[in-house]
Amino acid sequence: MSSAPILPQPSGSAPSQAKNSWWVQKSPLFIFFVALFGVSVVLAWGLQSVGKKVIASFASQATLPENHSSAASRSAADLPQQAEAEALLQKVAAGDDNAAQQVLDESDNWTGKTQRTSNADQLLNVSLNSNNMHARQASLQAELAMDGIERSEAGLDRLEPALKDASQRRWALWMTGAVGNRGVDPMRAAIMISAYLQNPDVNTRVAAVDALSLLGTDATIPLVLDRFYNDASPAVQERAACGLAQSGMYTHEQRMTAAARFVSWLDNPKLSAQQHAWALQALRDISGKNLGLDSAAWQNWLDSQQQAN
């Protein structure tokens, strides 16, 4: 097939014609390689992004559930109090420990006068995912007040019927864990939550595991470990491992209790490949170390930590 015609050049420009003729003949090849390079760069970036998402998927952040409680139980916000509360939450999210203590001291008085807004939710989520446990505590207590749940037995009384309503259950489980964490009858809260650990609905089981991690008592650790090991759903397994390792309200000492069990499971053939991966990720998060797949190395690390304490 003949090549496409080349437009004639003006007289006296023969050298230019030769150059242009070469360029026109070679340009399709040049464009092809440029395009190929561009596609390669985009593909590599895409794979890298996907890889980051896969790696980060275990480290998913805790996120406040939507408030599906009865609208009749929510009162209109006191605008000055709402503004003051959100200004304080802004300081907590920025890492102000004094502000976190102020929230803990004052937020009970916000109940019935404030409510969750998109701005408040954003600030609460930042604090809830902070490495500062004080900020996490302040976030939970502020959320209770803004959702109108009293930090008392009356708050748990209000949550019991909400747990029986499927449309409110995820929110009610979360709130039950929060109330118990903030010092109100943790044993009762654990019993209320545990009733849903083997619910047929996987999302309910995920919410129950998250709620136990929020409650954060010693007694909840075996329950969450059991769900990691025995629940058939990868979603539940992942939330259990994440709650024990980095999210939730467990102290480092409590997470070390879970670490001992994760180490003992590294060579357990009953665990799936994904469970083994999550156990290793949990150990990396708890220890701050990466000892690879070597279970003996992880056991040595655990022994050294136990001897130091």
C-alpha cells in the first residue's frame, strides 16, 4: 500500500523537505512509543495505587455509624452550644490534649443541646483514629452526647430496644460499646453486644465485633479473638484482627495479650491464608516491627517483651 501523499514544500527548501519527509515517515513510530510509555506509566501508577489500597485495607479507619435513632428523641441544637462544642472538637482533632480533657469534663452537659453534623462527624472521626487514647475517649464521649445518649444506665436502657430494630442495630451496637467504655456497667454492655456475635447477618456480626473493640475491656479480648478464629466471614475476621491490633479502645498491654494468641496461630494449618496474613499484620501493628513470616522470630520478640515486663 502506497504511503500518504506528502505536501510539496516551497522552492528553495530541499534540505527542509528531506528532514520533514523523514519526520513524517517516522512520526507514527515515534508517537507509538510515546503512547506506549504513557500507558506504561499510567498502568504502573494504577497498580501501585491498587497495591497501596490492598495493603491499607486491613488498616481501615474506624468510622462513626449514622444515627438511625428515632427523630423524636433528638432535640434541636442550641446553636451557641453547638458552635462551642465543634470548636472544642476542632482542637481535639488538632492534637490538643487539654481540649480532650475539657470534652471529657463538659460533654455530658451537651446532651440534648448538640447534635451530630457533617463537620462534627469529620472531627470526631479524626480523633477516633488518633494514636492518642485521650483523644479517642473524648471522641466517644462527645458522640454519645451529640446523639442524645446519656452516659448512665438510662443510656443503656434506651439502647436495648434500638438493638432489636434492624434499622438501628449497627448504631445501637456502637453506642452500647461507647457507653460501656465510658464507665457505665461494662459487663452489661458486653452482654448486650455479645448477643449479636453469631447473628445470621454478617454486617451485624461485624458491628458487634467493632462494638466489643470499642468497649475495650479485658473480658472482651477472648470474645474478639474467637470471632477472628471461628467466624466464617472474612469481613468479621478482618474487623476482629484490626480491632485488637489498632482500632478500638484497647491499651497496648491488652493488645499484647492478643499478640500472644496471634503468635501461637502463625503455624496453625486451620487458619486460611488470609487469616495468617491478618495475624501477621496485627503483629506488625502491635509491635511496630516487621519480622516477616518467621514464627520463631515473632516468638522471640514476644518472649523478650514478656521478660521486660
